[in-house]
Amino acid sequence: MPECEICGYESETEHGVATHKAVHDGDGSKKRTYQCEQCGDTFEDYPSRREGRGRENFFCSRNCKDEYARKEKLYFECEVCGDEVVRHPSTAQAMGDYDIQNHFCSKQCESVYKTEEWVGEKHPRWKDNTVEKSCDECGVAIEVNKYYLDKQNNFFCSHSCHTEYQLVYDRYGECEWCGDEFELQPRQRRGLNTLLCSDECSRSWMSKNRSGEENPMWRGGKEKYYGANWLQSRRKVLERDDKECQFCGKTREEHYESYGQDLDVHHIKPIREFDGDYETANKQSNLITLCRSCHTEAEHHDLDAAELLSD
């Protein structure tokens, strides 16, 4: 894991370490002056944007960076005709897990080389270079090239066996509440959900693991008593806001049609944070009219009600 050589601070990325090191150099929010490696011009930018990921060269523009990269070329001789072959370092030595040992100036030269050299035992997939494995679905013996032994966990004799194996392997799971085995739904096979076999088990599991402070949406509980001045303040705020949601504009009549109840009046600063001072909590400056949907967004901090009121 990359770390700061000054104080030992660790980060998962080089960029994080570079951002941290700006603290040792003074105000990390100030720009520094750099010189472009390609054109020589000077420019200013933030250290956190330029000095991460082990960068040693700096460029004033994308064009300069691309022009500099075009200089980084390696030169080889075509294995067949001897012509010069130009390669970028990233594609010169290896392509994924495949080590590049020969270079060709064209597809034609590559085909000529393989026709002459990749024959019999010299071919990477020569039969003697295989081992015997068993199909993980039906058990029949199959020949597998050694090249794939470290790259695959399962081997199959046919596409149908592979399909059948996947269906069975991903089809069943164990309920995390009652322990019974059950057939998984497609959404459960992706491994993103707690495995529960029925609505009854789901309710029991949720009751134990997602109630009160265990619920990810816990906000300290709901204050049931809003104080003696609550109803009066609520009426005044509804009148002030023309009896409509201050975010989406839904009117009182539309709200009754959609939800069967009156508009909500939302506390911008939660009433539980006033330690029983209901008179202050219910001041009009802390209240705003919202519909049920927008009220939910405001409670989950997806909507800034204070900003709406200030407008």
C-alpha cells in the first residue's frame, strides 16, 4: 500500500498519498508552477491533480502529452522479412498473460511464420501438452491444455454441461433465518441480498436486524409530542406557504387525492435536537410545507429544505 515517506501515512492509491503530502509542503489548496516536459512552457495547477500516481513528467495540455508519448517507441526487426517494426512499450513485451517473443511488420508475415514454425510439437496447443481432467458436470474424461489450468477453476466437455452446471450451482441457497434450502430467484443469485426463503422469514429477520438503532436509516427516533404551540404554528406555516408543497408545488387538494391526508409541515432542524424547547423548534423559520414524497426526501437529506425556505 502506498505511503508517505515523511510520516508513514498510508492510502490505497498514489493519488491519495500525493494529496496528503501537500500538508507537509504548506497549504495544499494553493497552486504550484510546473514546466511542460514537451513544449517547455510553465503553467500552474494543484499538486493533488499533478503529483499523484507516480507521475514524473508534467504537461500543459493533452496535445503535449500525446506528442511526448509518441516519442516513446521501441524498434524491432520483423521475424520474417527483416523490416523495421515500431512498437509502443505497452504492447512490446506482453499482451495480458501472453509474452511477446516475436514481432511482425504485417499479418502476412505473422501468418508465414506460424505456418512454418507452429507445426507439430512446436504448436502451443500440441496434444502432448495437455492433461486429462473430468467434466465438472457429467464426469466424462476430457483433454485440457496446460495453459488453461491456472486460468480456470472448472472444465466441461460441452456447452450444455457448462449451462447445466451453472443452473444447478446458482439455483439453490440456504435461508439465513430458518436454515432451509430453497430455490433462488434471479435477483438472489447475484449475491446482493440476504438469502431469505419466504416473507415470514424476511419479516422475522428484519425485525431482529433492522429495527431501532440497527436500521441504516435510524435518525434517533421520532419525537411524538411537538409541543403546545405546534398546531398553531402548523396552521400559520400552511397559510404562509399558500397550502402547497414548496418543492414540487403539489396543492392541498392534489395531496388529498394522492395520499388521503393533508400536506406535511417539516422541521428543518429536527425537533429532537432542541432538548424539549418546543417553542423554538416550532418557530416559522424552522418550518416548511412539503408533500409526503418531498418530506421523505428531506428527512433522508436528499432535499435541502433550508435552502428552499431561504429562496
